[in-house]
Amino acid sequence: MSAIITDQLRILNAKNFVSAAISSTNSYYAFVGLSNATDYSSGWDSNPPSPKDSFEQENDYWDTMIALKKIKANDVNQVVHKTTWSSGTVYDMYRHDISRTNTSSSGATSLYSSNYYVINSDYKVYICLHNGTDPENPSGKPSLDEPTFTDLEPKAAGDSGDGYIWKYLYTIKPSEIIKFDTVNFIPVPKDWDTNSEFAPIRNNAANSNNQLKIITITNRGIGIGTANKIYTNVPISGDGTGAKATIVVNNDSKVESITVSIGGSGYTYGTVDLVGGNVPTGTVTPTFDVIIPPKGGHGSNIYRELGSYNVLIFSRIENDTENPDFITGNKIARIGIVENPEAYSSISLLDLEKASAVYALKLSGSGYDTATFTSNSRFTQTISTGTTAVGRVISYDQTTGVLKYWQDKSLVGFNTDGSQNSTPTYGINLNRFSSSVGSGGTTIINGTNLYIDTAFTGISTAINNRTYNLGQSFTNGVSNPEVKKYSGNIIYIDNRPSITRSSNQKEDIKVILQF
């Protein structure tokens, strides 16, 4: 038994994902993480390994997460493959019948894999209804005139005679260009069905009542009627009604051109009725292809017409002194998307614009303002006699004394590849750092003169008449992540070569989800 999942299901899934992502009942976040990628693979930065998809690996993604940024309703958009108009290029034309056994001019085996629409230099999008294909140019002609018009009806873009007929669809807004325009993708408008901005295009499609627009010549015929004659009102037979064509016969008694004069309505197939139009068929009968427009007409359903089964998620990571969750001075080598994470120690969805995914300590003691911690190095605290907490350094701020760190099973009992360590230095239990120690314990860190500032509680600190926001709340010098680890669903992971974040940079994250 043979079966397929159609492209229309993919488009539906993409549309449903966007609806879910922007719904107030859900909460989606982009995140960055993995500050010690080369511990996982010495060649990570030259050849990052493919992410693994398992529940165990998902836990590791959480353990190495640094910070999250909320994805807002205007950060998610359906997108389609980008084809930029360029003079001299042969484009495909819209056809309703492209398949494995009836390929496009370029050899594409489906409409959505063909290059039948373009974006011009002004970010206007057009669909190609005719690419100049004829018996002498069965694969079409080079396009010479860039389409720039915004007329509702299809037309040629210039006077070069390249044979192209374009249909204007929409213009991408500057705000959408910043977020959703990439090398390979462009956005389609949101709310096409309801937004009044696109009503003229939709109404034009509705008023056309699925009119026929294009008929191509596949064979010009020989000895057709009277030379240099124009035959009008040639009917288009099929399951629709009312469509008619105009046929021009040249000096050689061959069909020179055919155009749709009346579009009719309701066609899913059609053929040019030469006999009904009183056009002599000649010694060799000409043949034509009647191109059937999409349901509702061109511009009725932009998602179906352009095949928008991809979704782009945008997130801009900027440095913020008021909320320093995204740490500078350290490396990141992983980005991802998590669906419906929960707030720390809660069953409610996380609802912060930015959230820290790491633990932190507020340190004090002699020399805290000159102390250094090597990124990714380990540090310890004796919780009680024979019990040690161990963490891996993410960053240390000498001004505020905030040490941010992460803990995962590679610190105790396991290696970074997931294999068990038979002689772990700190045992198998992953103990948390604490301001409340047991017998034999101490708040001293690394056996130095630095200790957890058990007198500090709050989210900001004042130093030399300046207030510093710490990004996460501390209780007795200890801070937990703002997100509940291992909650929600991690739906996208991208391992990247490590980059070092600096205070004067920002990163634009653009994630393409393909359905």
C-alpha cells in the first residue's frame, strides 16, 4: 500500500504551531547554553556534533542551559523559501499540475519546490503566472523586466517582451525584514484572511471567482484558418463555465498567441474548444495547456499558494544591566527552544521576559573584589563532614561578588560522554551549595578566604552609591534558577561553534522549524 502525507498537512501544522506559540495559554522561550563545549569534544568548535534526541540528553540540555528569552507573539512567523528576482534568470511559472511525472520548467517535481514566485529589490513579492514558455521555449525564457507594480490584476513587468506575466501579492514590512528575512527565507503576512491591509488582494481574488488567467501554447499547429486573423470568443470547455480566449494566427497560419479574454469560473480542468470557436484546426491541430488557478483565485490563500510550511522564530539577545541573565565574557555553544517551561519551585508557566537558568552565590570575604575564577573550572564547598558540593564556573563578577555556576552529573560520578566514572572524586551525589551547613561544614568556597555571604538577601545590591541588579533573587547568599529545570519540552536544539559574548554585542537568533 502506498501513501503520502500531503504538503497541506505540513502547512496546517505550521499554522497551528504559530497559533500555539502566540497563544496566551502557552509560553515559549529561546535559550543559550553550554559554556564548556570543548569538554564534550575537543573538535567541537571546528565540527560541532549533531544534537542527540533522547530523554537523557534533554536533561543535559537543561543542566548546561544559561539563560532564556521569552518569545513574543510578534517573534513567530510562517516563512517560505526565498527567490530573489535577478535579470536573465528563467523562473518557473505557477502550474496546478506539477508532479513527479510532470515536472516544472526547471525540473522540480512539485509546485512548492519550483521557483515560481520572487521577491524584488523593494521587498515586494510576486507570483509568476507565465514565464514565456511556448513551443520554441518549452522551459520558459529569461526574465528581463523586474516586477515593481502593485496593480491588482496580473500583467507584464515591462516592455522587453520577455513573455512574463506577474501577479503582485504583498510587500514585506521593514519590521518583518529585520526579524524574518534571511538568506534562504522570507515571511508571509500574518492574519492574511482577516487583516484589512490585504483586503484588496483577497477581494480581487474573490471577485474573480477563480477565473482562468493563463493558457500556454504547446503546439502552434499548421494551416490554421486564415493567415493574420484574430479569433475571438473561443470557448474554454471543461467543468467550469463562461471562460473564453482570443487566438491570433500569424502569417504562416500558425497560432501566434492565445490570451484569456473572459476568465469564467469554477474550472478544475479545461480545454480550448477550437470547433466551438469556429477556428479551423488545419493540417496539424494546435494544442494548449489551460492553467487552473488555486482555489479561490490567486491571492485568496497566501499560505496554500506559496507553500508556507516553515516557521521562523526570532529572538534577540541583548545585554541588559537591569537584568544580567545573559552573561558576558563567557562562551556559548548551544541555542534552543523550549515549550512551556515552569517557574522555579512552581507548577505555573514561566512568565519572565528573561530568566536565568543557573545557580549563583553571593560571595564576600577579604579580596572578593579581586578574586578570579577560571571559566569552566570546578569549585567546592564542604557542606558537612564528608559531604562536598561541587560546581562549574560560568562567570564571576568582582564588583558584586556574584559567582554563577552550573551543576550536572559530569561533576559527580559520570563523564561528559555519559559513561560512569568508577572512581568519582566527589562521589555520586550532586549536593547543592548551601548557606546552612551541617556538622563539620563551612560556608567557605574552595578553602580560601571567600565565603557565602549569608547576610545577603535580595535581587540588587548597592556599592559606592550605585545599585546593581543581580538578575536573580538571593536568599542568605544563595540563588536558585528562575526556571524549573527539566520542565516543559525542549523542541529545538542547535549545536554551534563556541562564541564569546562581550558587553558591546548582541545576537539575533533565527530558528527555522520545518514541518
